[in-house]
Amino acid sequence: MTATDKPLIYQTVVAKGMVDTNCYLLACPDTREAMIIDPGAFSPGEVKTILGLISQHDLKPRYILNTHGHIDHIAGNEQLKKTTGAELLVHSRDAVMIESGNMNGSFMFGQNVVSPPADRQLKDGEQIELGKLTIKVLHTPGHTPGCICLYVGGTLFSGDTLFAGSIGRTDLPGGDVTEMIRSIKEKLMTMPDETIVRPGHGPRTTIGREREENPFL
């Protein structure tokens, strides 16, 4: 790990839709290239907030990344992609989901939210270059077949796989509790205790805290 892996820029937008979703801005401090992680924006005002943060920090959006294909993590894809021109990334197993209101869960809430197709379909172990940062993709199925986490510079963006004191739900279509537990134990619990975890919902935590206190593990 190099020095340029460490100094990251984070901003979190809580999308006030059906559930509060954490949208993260991750940027290389040297080049200002940025990734928008899970833009679950349900209104133009929320997209405006994300764009305002990008402008405030003089960021250059290169990627929009969905940790999985559910409505509360993809609702801002279309508007942000149109505005920024950023490439849209999602795991190959959730690529169809983001384009289907039935599969992404929006039909359940009387909506038909669909995303543009992914520009790039990710796979386990792939590395994404963002300026001088190298982001590792970890495929962690369980919440959905194509759930992923991202690791960079001692921080794990865990999507809906691991939360503070909890794990992602597995009772929705495509969920699998056995896969979820295996994903967490084999991919996440092997990380150092001091690894910071920034989940898709709720407060941040650490791998060490979840190893000791999470009742689901």
C-alpha cells in the first residue's frame, strides 16, 4: 500500500427516499477524479446536493458505481450520468436488475425506476483505477446475486452486505443467507480489525467491532 492510497475524500449524502441510503463520494486527492457510490437519490433536490458537493470539492466524476441493483442504490443513476458523463459500473450478476423496475424493487413501491445500462460489468477481484487510487472489487453475494464491496486505503465500502451490528437482509428475491454469511466471513472478516466500514445504511463501524459484537456472525 502506498501513501497515495491513504488520503481519501469522503462525503455522504443520505437519500431521504423510502429508506435512508448512504451515497459516498470517493476521490483521488491528487487528480480529483471521483467515484459516486450508490446514488440512491429519489428527487432532483438530492441529485443537486450530490452535484453541489462535486462542485464544492472541485471533483471530476469518472464513475458511478452501484454496490447492487436495488432501487434505493440506483435511483440517481440516470440523472447523474446525463449530467456528469461518468461511466456506470455494476457487477455482472446485477446488471440486468438495474434496468428492470420489477427486479430492482421499484414496482413494490408503485414506481418504475430504471437505470441506463452499465458501461462496465465488474467481477470479483477486479481493480478499478481512480486517479492514483486502486480500488479492489469484492463480490459478496447474499443480499443480491451481484452484491459487491469496495476496498481502498484501509476503508471498506460494504453496501448492503455488512452494517454496524447487522447484516443485509436476505428475504428479497435473489437473497441467500448462506451466501451472505460465507461472503462476510471469507471476504470481510479476513481484513484487519482497524479497517473502517462505511455501509450502505446507517453509521460507520470497523471490522474489529463487527467481529466482536455483530450478533449475526
